[in-house]
Amino acid sequence: MNNSSFDKTVALAGNPNVGKSTVFNALTGLHQHTGNWAGKTVETASGFFKTEAFRYKLVDIPGTYSLIAHSAEEEAARDYICFGGADAAVVVCDATCLERGLNLVLQITEICPKTLVCINMLDEAKRAGIRIDIELLEKRLGVPVVGITAHKKRTIKLLTDRLDELCSSPAPKNVRKLNYIKPIEEAADITAKAIEQQGLSLGVPAKWTALRLVDGTLTSDINGDILKNADVCRAVEQSRAHLSKDGINADILQDKIVGCIFQNANDVCKDAVKMPEREISKLDRILTSRALGFPIMFLLLVLVFWITIIGANYPSEYLGKALFFLGDRLGELFSALSAPKWLSGIIVDGAYRVLAWVVSVMLPPMAIFFPLFTLLEDLGYLPRIAYNLDKPFHKCSACGKQALCMCMGFGCNAAGVTGARIIDSRRERLIAILTNSLVPCNGRFPMILALISAFFVNSAENKSLVSSLLSALIFTFTILLGIFMTFAASKILAKTLLRGEPSSFTLELPPFRKPQLTKILIRSCLDRTIFVLGRAAAIAAPAGAVIWLLANVSIGGGTLLSYITNFFEPFGQLLGMDGAIITAFLLGIPANEIVIPLIVMIYEQSGVISEISTEQLFGIFSANGWTAITAACVIVFTLFHFPCSTTLLTIKKEAGGWKWAALGFLIPLVIGCLLCFIINACSVIFNF
């Protein structure tokens, strides 16, 4: 097919993980290409297919839960639906949780009446006993609805036939309109009238534009005029003042709008979607009970960490030896080539050695932890965790879905921040984003475990089973401290900066499934382990070069690194640590994994990161004045300090500004400094 020749352009939309890509591939086959949205680093895919009636260009827009945009992906999806010039839209929904998909459908039909609703995964819905009245849904929505199973080609024909009908006819006239509570409707009318009077239509309903201006999510438009118009700006301020009379301020307006959209979706689904009456299984009664739910979670946490500790010890040691051996050979090669010492230092002693340390420390525990985490996810246990933690988060005026984001944070805080998109309320999403770094990511695991082993476990008589179990228990209690602080910080944010009432959500506990081991290994190794390791390595290598320069460039008889260390010495002493430790944490912002080798490098004044064992750590640190109190302060500071650079950039992207990234930087740092100060002060007062 000639890609430049097509009759209709169709936008393909949907929530993440609803089978949108499967539908896209089934329609376009090999006639597709990828690229980036103009001005955004968001990948898009477009493809081509033809039917008896038309030749179509299908544009796969980023998966989104809402057109109230808070991220680059959501903004790209919204802008294409509003301003992309598509002739029609196809919205893919998951038949097993249709109400969530209809939230997006109602927002899209408000802008694009020529919309086809594609309910996917009908086979899974049937197996789950879910009955969907497609004719009733079509009548209530006022747009065509088709049910399919995307991997079955015969159902794709139903989709293309209905799409041909939609594109051959005028836009439907009885499309369901979104209804809001009276104060929001009145406020929207004030701004909408000003937009219409000024003739500043963006090609979308004036009411939609008015609400986006009032709630502050439309910060740019296609022609650049509407945001500069004085009359429209005055109308926006009048609308906000009108809302404030009813107690609806800027902090809760979006929550109210989202709540109204949910209510509209619920009204559409009433009697059209019938869920089976499902008895709670005996296993679920145990896993979600008040008496056993939390103890089982605790024991599973201990088990996962114990397996990770036991399994990662030897591979990490052998991998480290192999990589540092290669580093020595690389250094010899540079010498044989008569390369300048500064070049060998930057590349071998700096970039390569830091990279070798990060890989040897991160890869083994990640290769164990991520498959275990994915196994629990595949089994269906993670929704049970969210159910158990919903009440504690609700008491903190946060959302129970934050539990899932927190679990993702154990693997990678940046992934946990991105995962907060599943939370519909912006206020609650911000709480989840800002507190995600209070649980340790995989990059902080090795450091905490190494210090626990060196200072609190090595005295155990049996250094195999007893030592590993004791390490896992102490580490688990450390994790619980992070979870407790997540609750506390969420509560404080919800009562101060991000005030508001917690929203409720319905969580359908999915049936337990037989894990697909092949998919688990692929997802955990490729999608998580390799991705996280690759990102860390990309940051660690250049950071290693900079660190080598700081450690080897001398001015006035001292290295740059020594000056930095001396500057932070008083502050470090105040927190029960020293200047070398504080400096290492600051230089470790690209990757937490390099903090320990940095501390060792500063103490030994070697200018080069070296391979070290746990036994050597204890000797080096003890010789430099470390006690159990010092180790405890460092463990606490490892748990609570500023996030890595990748997480900070992700916070800025997801929350929508550097002010939120700055707050994400300060919250864990302030907690860590306060706790370390208290531990150090108590040790001085009580002389222990």
C-alpha cells in the first residue's frame, strides 16, 4: 500500500494494557512505522490498512487513563484527539473492567463524536462470568459499540465493518454528554460564553476548553490566541471565583471533575454490565483477613529478601572479580599503547571501574528480586497487598492504589513514580509521587545489606543460615520503617500542602492464576532488570569519569575531592557520620550503588574505586572511626536521602514541574537528616 495515499485518519486510543497494541497490529500488520510526536520525546506508531470502503491511516496514540493531561504521554494523546485532525477515533476498552475504560470513552466522545467503542477481551470476560449488554451500551453512549477478541481475526472483521459504517455516515447526533455538578457546570458556562463571543474556538466544544482553562491543564493551544485573550482570562478568574463560593478551590477542582466523570461512567454501566456474584475464596479470606493478612505480607517480604540475599552473594562476588580482572587487563592495554595516564585514568580507573562496581552489585540481586516480584504479580497477590493497605492509606487521606506504586518502587523508584498514573486524583497522585522514594529501590538494597552484614550480623556463630536469616530480618524491619514513613509523609502532605478528602476506588480481586514462567523471566529480565541496569550504567560511566577527576586533580596541595570532604565534615559529624560519607552520597546521586566504593576510595585516598568484600568493609570503616551507631546512621540515611537523578527527572516529568522535583528531593532528605540527628544525639546522651 502507498503510505501517502489514504482516505481516512483514525486515532486509536485506550488505557494502558487493554490490548490496544494487539488491535493495532491485527489491523495494520507490517504496514506501520514509529517515530516521536512533534516537540515531545513520546513514541508514536502509525500504520495503514484498507477495507472495501476506505484506505485508513491508523495512529496509535499513547495509552492514557484521561484527557486531563499531567504527563507528556497524556498531553500527546489529548492534543492528537483535540487538534490532530483525525476523521474518527477507536477507543479500546478492557471487557473485564469496562467502567474504567468508559471514563476515557466519555471524554473522547465529548470532543470527537465520530467514535467507535471497541470492547476487547470478551473471552476473558465470559470466563469470569461478566455479562455485557452491547446494545444497551450503544444506546446510552450514542456511538457504535463492538465487542471483539483481538487475537481472533474474525472479530477484527466486525471492528472494520462498524468503522466503515461510522466513517460513511454523518457524526452521531445523540452522543451522551458529560454532566457535572451544578457549580462546575455554571463555572464552565461563564468561560465558554467568553470563548464563543471572542470567536476563539479551538475546533473542540467551548465547554471542554473552558473546563481545561479553569482547572489549569490547558497551558498551550493550537493557535496560541486563547490564552492571551484578556476577556477569556477574566472569565476564567470569574469561573474560579464562582467555584470558590461553593468551597471548590484549585486543589480539589480536578478531583471533583474526575469524580463526575466516574459517576457518568457508572451510570452508563448500570444494568449494562453485570458482574458475577463471587464468593470470597478461603485463600482470600486468609490473605486479606485482619489477623493474618499483614503477618503473611511480612513473612513473604522476609522470604523474598532472604532468597535475594542468599542467591546474590556468590554471583555478585564472582562477577565483581571477573569485571575487575578485565579492568586490569584493559589498563595494561592502555599502558602497552602508551596512552596518557589521564586518559587511562578517566576511562579505566574512572568510567570502567565505577561501571564494573554498579553491574556486579546490581545485576545479581535484580536478577533474583525482579522475577520473584513478577511472580507475585503474575499470581495475583499484588492486588491483595493493595487491598490490605487501602485502609492505612485511606486513613492518611491518600489512595489505596498507592500501595501498588510503592511496591513498584522496591524495584525502581522511577518506575514507581511513573506507575502513579493509575491514580485518577491529581492530589493523590502527587502524594504517591512525592513519597515513593521513602522505600528503598533495588539500587539501595546492596548498600543496606552490606552494612547490616558487616556491623550487625558477622558476630553470628553460624554465618551461613543464621547470618542470612538475621540479615533478612533486620533488612525487613528497615523496609517497614520506610513503609511507616511513607504513611506518615502521606498524612502530613494530605493535611498541609495537598489537602483534600481521600477518594474511594473499587478493587476487583482477580482470580489467582497459574504463573507463566517463560513470560515472567522475559518480563523481569528484559523489561525490568536489563532496563534498570542499562539506565544505571549509562549514568554511572560518565559519573565515574567525573569522580576520577575530582579524586586526582590537585589544587594547593589537596585534591578537589578532599576539599569537598572537609567542607562537609562538620555537617556529617552532626548527623553521626563524617564528611567522606556525605560527599559520597552527593557524588552518588547518578547511581546509589557507587556510594560505598566512593567512601572507601576517599578513606584510602587511592583515587580509584576498588573491589572490596564485606569483611574488608568492616576493617576499613572501623579503622576510620565507624561504630555500630555510625553504621546505623548510614543505613537510615541510605533509606532516607534524596532520590537518584533518574527519579528526580521522572518526578519533574510526571508531576509537571521542577518545584515538585525539588519537593521530592527535600522530603526524604529532611526525614533522613532528622532521624540521623536523633540517633546521634541519643548515642551521645545515653553513651552507647
